[in-house]
Amino acid sequence: MRELFEATNNYWNAWIRRSTYQGSWKEAVNRSALALKLLIYEPTGAVIASPTFSLPEYIGGTRNWDYRASWIRDSSFTLYALIRLGFTHEANDYMDFIFDRVKQKNDDGSLKIMIGNGAIDHVQLDIYGELYGQFSTFSLGQANEFFSEWIVFILGRSMVDHWVAVRELEVRGKQKHFTYSKGSYRQRLLGIRLAEKRSFPCPRRNEWITARDTLYEQIMEKAWNKELQFFGQSYEDTDVLDSSLLIMPLVFFSTPADPRFLNTLKRILLTPERGGLTSNGLVYRYDVSKSDDGVGGEEGTFCLCTLWCIEALARAGEYDKPLLARAVAMFEDFLQYTNHVGLCTEEISPAGDGLGNAVQGFTHVTLISAAYNLSRMQGKFKV
């Protein structure tokens, strides 16, 4: 037993020592990295969203989900965080895993699917962007050549062909043109960069450029609420505030100092009583009484959105010092909600209790990203 303990201890110590992170809050970042590593299924490289299921997002409520699945969105963000810390082996394994899934088809030519997921029929355009982003972030020299071509031609073609007509299902309600998905999708209509970097032919280059620019103009026109002065949740519901849009500067859809984005950020930072989404330094995804997501019931503040808010403040703090100071204060307050070994849940209740599945990969991903960018900004300002 002692030998097993020592071998396990040596393995994890050796792994975390490979981290290249030198910023502030190093213990919290290292704990998050260890949590993310534990979400990876070693034999295949697949990344799960959370090892738990059916832990409620609100006690006595209906929002109870099974996150023991490998989703492109969660996996891409997880591996991006690990790459940022210097862990590239895990990203290579995941790319092999995805490539294997593409090659494994049923007799009728369809891809294999997993039975039992209620979101199986959802159309979520942002996953194309996240998969492309994960691939382009990773060291291209280690990636499979054929997979590179598949990304450029198959993924790029699909994105151009479907962005106009499709209404995404981010929730279990009606199909809508969700601003979050459109923004993520638009940023990844950039397969031309990958084609140029790897010297692949790109016969639809002009189409991709046109689609990218047209989608940007569409978002700015149809998602912007001129009266309330913020970006709405969808083209159909511009009066509904949604903190997922805090990702805009993170995916380079807008600059962190863009007036429209700053107006949206400042509106989110208001309390719910004043029309915002922030309570005691924690951020709700959206007001469930205003957004019909097809589920019903209440939910807690969303850790992912809280940390996106912190990072957005940090990036905007490059131009406005008080915003950086607020980001640091919010981040240090948030760390008080982690447990004794630095692990996080999906959501937090008004009383400060953890809600939803745990360990939640998304939370640890955004914790790493927030710490990284806060440290980077602190190198420019002394807070």
C-alpha cells in the first residue's frame, strides 16, 4: 500500500511540475490543473465535463443533469487551459480521439452516437468554433495531417453553408439565433488562416471572408438593443440579458474596451433588482423568469459566468484601472467558495453553498484563464 501511495504521489508531483505558470494565485491554478487532468480518460484522451450526475442546480428544483460525457465545447476549453499551462500531451491525445471518432462510421455512413442524451438533437453552432479554436491553438506540427485537411475543408464548408439558415438550440426551448453561438461561430470562420499556415488550397476563401464579415454586421445589428444599450441573448430576445456574452472579448469578437461590450458588462454587473445579473459578486447566466429555456425552476449563480466576468473586467482594466481592481477583488472573493482542496462546483446558491455537478471542468478552466489574465494585467498595473 505504501508503494502505491508513493508511486501515485510521485506521478502527480512530476506532472504538475511541468506547469509553466508563473503568475499569481499559483496554488489555485495548480489545483484546477490537477482537477482537469483527472477529467481525462487516459486510454483514449477523451475529456469529460464532470465525473458526477444529477446533483441539482437548485435544491428541490428540476435542473438535474448528467455531465459524464465528452463534449466538444467543454473539452476544447479544458485543453486550451492545459496548453496555456504548458501541458500539450493531453491536447495531442484528444486530437487523436476526435480523429478516431470521425473515422469510425456505421454501415450506413453515419457517425456513431451516444444514446440517452436529451440534447442529442440540439443544433449548437459554437462547437464548430471551439473545435477549430482548439485545433489552431495546439502546436500544428504535432497534429495529424489528414485531420488538418478535414478541419479546413469539411468543417469550414459546413460552417459557411449553414450559418445563415440555422437557428441554434442552446436550451430546451424554441430555436433561436443565440448571440453567444453566433459570436463564437463567426470568430472561427477563419479556416483561411489554417489553410495558409499549412499551405492547403482554399478554393472558398472569398466565401469564408464574406460570411465572417456579414455575420459580424448581422450580430451588431440584430443582437444589439438600441433602447436598453446592451447585447441581447438572441436576435429574437434582445431585451433578455445573458452573461454568456461576456465571452465576446475572450474570443476576440470585440475589444474589451468596445463601448457596446462595456455597456453590456456594466449592465450585467448590476444587481437583479436593478436589472442586472450579479449578486454578492457572483453572476447568474440569465434571469430564468425572462428566458424560457424549456426547463423551468430556479438555479444558482453560474461559476463559469462569474469567472468570465472577472476576465472581461481584467481585460477592460488595461484601459481603465478601477475595472482591474474590481476584477482582482471579485476573483479573490470567488476563491473563498472553493473547498479545502481547491475544487469547484458548477453553481453557487445565494447562501454560498455549492450547487450542480462537481468537479465541474468548466469552472476550473475559467478559473485558470481568469488568474492568467489577471496576472498578465497586473504586470502592466500595480494593483
